[in-house]
Amino acid sequence: KEDKDERFKRELKKALNRIKEILVKEGYIDEKGEIKEKSLKIYSKEILGNIEKEIPGIFEYGKYPSFIVGNDEEFYKKYFSIGDKYSKIDPKETIRKYLRYGEIRFVVEEKRENKGGRYIILLDVSGSMIGDKIFEAKKALIVLTEKILEDHNLLDIILFNDKILKEYRNIKGFEDIIDILRIVPNGSTDISLVLEYILNFVEERSHIILITDALPTYGEKPVQRTLEAAKKLGSICYISVIGIRLDKEGEEIAKQIVKYGNGRLFIVKNLEDLKKVILLEYELSRQ
């Protein structure tokens, strides 16, 4: 019996090493076993595919450039969803879809300039985010990075607690953000710190998305300092908040932040909805 156990362990180790060799050779991991950009691209495509099935309507299904106005403008058709106006419904295309597929879904035609906007994601990595919260937040960032870069927009990501822990500026690909996967949450939450920090370099009309699960708790008068910083930042940028299981007081503060920033507030109760919500915020911000 002992001989069989040892033999099994040897065979298992050999098989695992063989799998590792294949993954290294194909470029999915490096020699140390760390995930590479190729893996994240496949992962993000898989998640995006699932989300498109779960929340149909917010994604474009037909997109074409305007040859009349210029290539900086593009038209696209999509299914009516949150944020769309009834006046934008295209009756002819809606009827065509019904006759072809037998389903009644309103079709909207939009036009949008494709100038390349800037998005700044502020992710709270304080101690309260440990566990499933940070796991789902990392997945959401991977998906969002894929969409933003695919649309040729500019992206910065800043991780904070009661300090600025890490910043990724002008992200070009997944290789730039891979070490986000190794971040372990700790410390308190200082939202005013990160809002004041980006005031030093933020471009006018940038879109800021704050992802947090907590009230500002660090330093003297943390709520007052946070709202003052939001007011300054909101005079030049849009600020949206994605609150993860915020309590009543947290919701009220988040409402004030988005009011100053002319943005949107989403409260996430089910953690698995986080990646859907962050994509919804991105899609709505582009219209």
C-alpha cells in the first residue's frame, strides 16, 4: 500500500510538471508559475462573453463609421437598455428584428464620437475588502481593462487604503496590471487622500470610477475632507461610485460624492454583480 502511494505521488508530480511545461511553452505562465498576459486575455474574453448573455442590451451589436461626418464619429445599433431614451428607438430596425427572429426587443441607434476618453479607476484595497470582495474587484478590473483598451480609450488604475499603494498610468495592456492579482487588502480607508492625489494630474472631463466598500475612516474629519475633495474634483471631472454593500451612512456619503461629480451611484449587494455593474457604468459613460 505504501509503495502504491509513493508511486502515485511520483506519477502525479510528473504529470503536473508536464502540464507546467506545456503552459510555459504556450505562453500562459512563466517559469515561476506566474500568470502571463495571454492567460488574462482569454480569461477576460470568457467573462465578457458570459456578461453579454446575462445583461443583453448594453453592448453594441452593430457598429459602423460615419463616412459623411468623418471617421471620428461612429454609429451603432443596440438593444434598448438602462440609460437609453425612448426617442432614440429605431422602429424600422425593431420591426426587422422581430420579423427575422420573432422576438420583441426595441433597437436603438446612437452616434458617438470616438476621440479616446480617459478613465481613472480608484480601487479601495483597505482591510475590509479582503476575501471575496477583492477577488471579484480584480475580475471586474480585468474585464474593464479589456473593454477600455479595445475602445482605444486611456486608462489609469490607482489602488489605495490610507496611502496610495500602487498606481498604473497609461495602461497599454494586461502586462501592465498583472501584479494587481497579488495585492492583499490591509489598512484603513482614506478616500479624501486619493481624490486629492489625482487632482494633481487629472485631465479635464476625465471619468473617475471609485470602487469601495466603506466609509472614509482615516484621519480627522474624514467625511468632511472627502466631500470637499469631491467638490473640487467634480468641477472638472465626472465621478461615479460603485459601492460594495455600503451601509446607510455610506450610501448617503456616496450620493453626495456623485452629486458633486455629476456621475452615477451603483450599490452592489451581490458580489458577483460587480463586474456587470462596472461594465454598465462604462457603457453608460460613453453615451
